[in-house]
Amino acid sequence: MAKSVTKSVGRPKSEEKRQLILDAAVDLFLNQGVSATSMDAIAKASGVSKQTVYSHFASKDDLYTAAIESKCQQYWLAPRDLDCCTGESEGLRHTLELVGVQLLKLLSDQQVISMFRIVISEAKNAPEVARLFYQAGPRKSVEDIALLFHNASKGSLTREDSISLAVQFLNLLKGDFHLRSLFGLDETLTDSQIKKKVAVSVNSILVLYELALPLA
């Protein structure tokens, strides 16, 4: 009689190991700082060999960038979720509301707040840490939101104007809340508080968007 074969269900082992490495790296980055965390320590904490770590990530910089991107992806919306964005102002409004809610949830995440604090504390002696964080996190958010404004305007907005609007939208969302969070002065926003803050920010940025559109 042929033996029955039980197939394992779930993620491939290589993907599981990659996630183990990412999780261990995040914990170490948050507890020890980025500069003080070695690839040896990450391998030990994740229960894999150093060779396995390097098989997934070519350097600590690559691993650090992947850790930031992984956290952002937990909250960021895929392009298919943003198909509602059209050239009509109400379509753009709805899209910005979706994006705004996810961004505030990201900024309310305690790990994200802790990472901001660590990057600020290390920026002077390890500027590369700050540069990588900015590129993988804030800069990527600005570029994605700028594309929404550019597409909604059907290409009539320049890249510079689109980026300027994206930066202003992010600043409206963060307001005083983000700074207070970094100082440990605010608790996490409730869902109703997030929705209210997003609605006010979207109303303001749509006024600036209309003003930025070239005259017909």
C-alpha cells in the first residue's frame, strides 16, 4: 500500500525564515539601536545561521530597509485598493481619506514611534541610519501620495507641485499629534479621532489642490 503524503500548508520555509530574521532584527533594532545591532546578533536571535541571514539580506542596511518597508506595508494600501481615485474631486477625496486613515494608524503604531525615536537619537553619529529610514518610510509615502495628486489632475500638475501637496497633506495629518507621540505625551488615537483628523486634513488639502491646478 502506498504511503499517504501529508503536504505542509503555509508559507515556504525560506519565507518563514526570512520573516523570523525580520522579526528578530526589529526587536534588536528597537532594544539596542541600529548601529549597535550586528548581523551575528540577528542570526542568534532568529535561530538561524549567519549564512542564512546573508542569503536573504546582503547587508545590515538591506535588512534595516526591509524591516522598515515591512512595517509600512502592514498599513499601506495596494494600488488595487486605490482604483477609486479619479480626476473627480470626490474620487480623490475618498482615496485621500483611505490613505489618511492608514497613515495615522501607522504613525500610532508603538514600534513605529520607537523607531522614529531611535533614528533621531542615532542621526548625528550614524547619518546613514537616518537616510535609509527616510528613504524607505517618509520619502516613499510622499512619492506615493504625490502620484495620487498627479493622476487625479490627469497630468496637469507638475511633479514638484504634486510632491509639495503630498508633503503638506502629511504635515496636516501629523500636526501636533506626531510630535507629542514622539515625546510620549499622547495616547494612541481612537478610530473616531483618526477619522475626524483625516476628514479635516483632506478638506484642507483639497482646497490647496484646487488652487494648484493650472487655469483652463
